[in-house]
Amino acid sequence: MDYIQQAYKGKRELWMFLLTAFLISGIFILNFIIYLFTSKEDMDAAYEMMKSIPGNLSLIVNLLPFVFLLGLLFILVKYLHQRSILSLTTTRKKVDFKRILFSFTIIVAITIVSFTIAYYSDPSQIEFQFNPIKFAILFVISIILFPFQIGLEEYLFRGYLMQHIGVFVKNKWFPLIFTSVLFGIAHSANPEVAEMGFITMVFYIGTGLLLGIMTLMDDGLELALGFHFGNNLLAALLITSDWSALQTDALFRYTAEEANTSVMEIIVPVLVFYPIILILFSKVYKWSDWKEKLFGKVVEPPKENYKIIEE
């Protein structure tokens, strides 16, 4: 059984899917609605209010809801859909933590190297602001709470939604595209989008596609979980700015009052670095049959190949 077919291991009534999807994605839906119907002046005022809250406290407030929502998703999958969390995570007999660590290491290495090159090329707008106590607290908060935040996004978009939508539409390409666009929309209210424009959505949707392709090709969430965690962890620990979604006591601060990121700086990672990352993973994990994995049909496996509730 491939990754999307794991949904056949549980109950799949439409009302169960709609209820679970609405309850878990409600925070993203509400955030998007507020963004659509709020004026730019009011949004700017809200961002300014967020900046007035101490960085570490603000991070805790932003991340705590994900603890509750991830727990709720697991409960609904386990007791409403009557399937295991393992089936939501991977097709393997157990979660492959080596895959999570490898993916985490790759994105951390790429991010640090890229930042180092940028910093030594032009450090004029980057300020070193290391505060040992504040940074230590930030590190502890990040290590504890970010797994819940990235866990919810991965288990919701690349896991629950991609599996169940795939079962409903009987193909793999539509849930891949659909969940990637949803992932982008879920981040559309981030301050970076308001600051740099909707070209930023290319990055968010492109990242959703990258993580979705990883998941389908590797038949599991492990690589996506590691990549997403590494990306968000360094976003909090490495550098912050007045217009970033995460206002933290990071090592560095971008001092420019406005973002001066070019269109190419947003598009190049998606069109150049992301394909390279996929090629690297494909070589390491010996991926094959890309057409079937990404565009194939989803068919219900024979009954003897799965159980409603896994032991």
C-alpha cells in the first residue's frame, strides 16, 4: 500500500472528513477570513501590537494553539476514523527517525551556509544581537513547541487532507496541488506577505509542493517533518526582523525598515534549490516511478491487505 492508500485502514465517511477538517483547519480559515476583511491600517496596527509583546512570550502565545490542535487531530484520527497515527505518518512498520534527522540536517546546513554567504557579502543591514539568557529561553521554547506547530501543518496538509482527498478523487496529483495551494493560503496573513507582496505566495506554495512531493515519493511524512522543523527552527533562532511572522530574540536582526528581497530571491530557491533537494533525496532513498507516485490513480487495496484498526 502506498501513502495515500493508508486512509483505507480506517473509516472514511464524508461527514467524518468534513468535521475533522473543519475542526482542525479552523484556525487557518479564521486567520484567512480576518485577513481578507481587515484593512491594511488595521493589520499594520495588529502587527505593531504584536511587536510590543516580549519576543519569547509572543512565540509561546503563537505556538500553544498548535499543541491542542495536533492532539485533537490525533484523537479524531484514532477514535473517529478508527485508524492508527502510524498510518497517518508512514507506510513503514515504524517511524523512520533517521529520515527526519537527515532532512533536518540538510535544510539546516543549506540555511546556515546561505546566511553566512549573505552576511559576509553585505553585513550592513544585519545586526548581531545575541543575549545569552533570552536566546537560551528561546531555544528551549523552540525545541519544545515547534514540533507541535510543524507537526500539525504536516499531519494536516501532507497527511490527513492529502490522504483523504486522494481517496475521494481517486488520484494523487489533485491532492498534491490542492494541499500545496491551501498551505500557501494558510500563510497568506503572515507579515512577510504584506511586506513583500503576493509574490511571496510562490515561495509558500512551492514549499508546499516540495513537502508534498517528498511525502508521496517517500511514502511517508518523515522527510517533510524534518525539513519543516529545521526551516522553522532556524527562522526563529537565526534571524528576525520587524516585519517577520516570528518576532524572536534570535541571534541576528535584519535592521532594514522594509524588506528589499527581490523577486529572484524568492523564486530561485523554489525553481533551483528545491529540485536539487528532491534529486538528492531521490538518490539517497532510491526513488523511482515518479509518474505513478505523483500522477497515478488511487485504488482501494484488497480487504486482506489492511485492517480497520491496527494493533
